[in-house]
Amino acid sequence: MPTADDITQLAATLAQLAERIAAQEAGIARPSLRPTSQRVLLTVEEAAERLGIGRTMTYRLVRTGQLESVQIGRLRRIHTSAVDAYAAELIRRATGEAA
């Protein structure tokens, strides 16, 4: 049975694939963000990409406290475990509602 981490990684991979296909169809080559697999703290944009959602939605989740983040000086960063925990909570809610 897949774990929440497996599902999160699959969702991120599918989101990246969808963006690449959309960019190819539009004739636009969009550079991808830096690999985040080894990083502990992500920018809001990187967290959004990993979740497969937009930057504005990610900022909204941070502002409402649904997605934990830290501030380093003027920078806002999101721990990879916070991204995983948010995705796992979404999956838990979805499977709990379906049961």
C-alpha cells in the first residue's frame, strides 16, 4: 500500500509533467526550479511546485496556518516535512470522508 510520502511524490511528479506538457503545447520552454530533493527548507514557489498548486494558494495556506513555515530575516521558507504533513492531512481527510 502506498504511503503518504509516495502519494505526495507522485502528485508532485504529475504536476511537473502537466506543466511541461502545457508549456510544450504553448511553445514556451519554462525552466524548472532547482531540485528540491536534498533541500530541507523550500521557497514558497518550490513548495507550491512540490504540492502541484499555485504560488498564491501556497501563500494563502501559509497565512492561514494550514501550511507551517518559518521566517529567516525577510525570507519565508517551508520545511519539507510541513509540505509532507499538509499533503498527508489532505489524503487523510479525503479517505476519511470517503469511508
